[in-house]
Amino acid sequence: MSGKSFIAELRARPEKRDELIRLQAELKALAHAQEPDLIVYELFQSDEDPDLFQVVATFRDDAAFDHHMQIDFHDRLVPPILDCLDGEMKLAFYRSLG
């Protein structure tokens, strides 16, 4: 069985950049602490554009991803993360291979 991954592109409003980083750091810490089937959750900031971020996450399987989407802190943190964005989040799903 292959893992389920997503890559999300986030563009922060400049005045909300630090808040976005703080919220994403909290989400990452909680996810790693409470989701044993989470393999990777990382936030990357562009070297060229400080308001541009990529979130890369990989879960052991679909069930682990579903668990992530339903866990209590996800519902608490994602709405304020979305409020920090300048435009829509771009989200793409992938399967881990090999």
C-alpha cells in the first residue's frame, strides 16, 4: 500500500506572515505528536518570496490522512491559517512510490 501525500501552496498576506508561520508550526508539532501514521509534515518558505510557502505532508495511508482531517486541532488551526492567506490555497494530492 502506498502513502498519501499532499503539497499545498500558500501565499500569506504580508501582515499575516508571522501568524501563518506560528500556526503552521503548532499544527506540525501537534500532528507529529498525536498522529503516529504521519510520516512527514513540513512547512517551506521561498528564498525568493517570503510570503510564499509550501506544505508537504505524507501519511502512511488514506486512513491516516482521514484521521488528520478529523483530529480536533486541525479544525481549530486550519480556519485561522486560511485567514492568513492572500488568495486560495493550491492543493495537490500524490501517492508515495517505492
